[in-house]
Amino acid sequence: MLLKLYHKNNHPKDLEKVIQILEEGGLIIYPTDTTYAIGCHGLKERAIERICKLKGIDPRKNNLSIICYDLSNISEYAKVDNNTFKLMKRNLPGAFTFILNTSSRLPKIFKNRKEVGIRVPDNNIVREICQLLNAPIMTTTLPLKENEDIEYITTPELIEEKFGKEVDLVIDGGIGGIEPSTIVDCTNKEAEIIRQGKGILNDF
């Protein structure tokens, strides 16, 4: 199913449809400020397991990430000190994934790694969904095979053609990007950029 959403003034019934799918453990594909991504309700373990299987992710070896509406309830899902919080506040919303130590609120599947990626994308569509869901969205980028046309992860109609049978909804938010987020590891005393992507970190 393909659903067109906009950065503002979406019809409440369209948003309710997305929230219902997530609350029932469904998978959605949606735009972010970097690339299109696949996600689910971040507190529903079976839905997270579906994504891991689809993406070929081993949660014991790969970090998992969640999208939050803002930083107001970040301490529910991750352990964050004052310096890290200030760094995140300066750079979010934005094209960053901050790696933090997990808290006890997240499902057990996250605690296998004891770390979680936190995203607050500069994209109103997915942030509005997060706000209405009142929960984080577990998120991962769409898989792209070698030599596969990039349009299959950037063009909503082609994304729906490729992944439509494996997810419950594809959100059309326009043509997506191809540059990933910048990953910042904040699990130690000093923040460290471990992948430079679209986001330029403001650490002053």
C-alpha cells in the first residue's frame, strides 16, 4: 500500500492509518532527512524481529537505532550525560545517529548489544508519526543490492514495487536521498564520529 504524506497539513485519517499499523506490529517504509528507511514500533519486539529478518540483521552483532520525536524523553530509552545531551541538542533535528548506552525501557532485543542509535531526523513526516505514536520508531535503511538501480530506494513507487509485499505500508514523501546519516559514538567520555555522512557536527 502506498500513502502520500506531506510535511504539514496531512489528513488526520491518513495519520491514524499509519499509527494503527505501527500499534498492531506492522512495518512501514518512510522518508527521513537522509534516505528512505524501514521501521516499526520501537517497543514491539516481534515487529523488530521482522525487520531484522528482512534486512538480514543480527541484533547480537549489529547496532539497532530508534527515531524519537525530540529529546524530551530521551532518558527513557538511553543513558545520556549532560555533555552528550548538549551536543545532541545543538545538532538535532538533523542527519545524525548518536550511539548511546541503552536504558531498561527498550525491549530485550536492544539490550543484547547494550547500545542504541538515537535519531531525530529533520523530517516532519516521520517526526509527526513519532509524536502521535507516543513511542520511538525502530529504524534501518532500505537494503540495496550491488549493481541495483538506486531508484529502488529513492523513488516511492519503485520502493513500493520492490518492498510492498514485505511491509504493510510505504509512505510517499517525495524523492529520497542517498547519503546516510553521520554516526557519532557517545558511549565513552569523548564523542567520536565513526561514520561521516550528511550531517556536519556542530560540537562548539
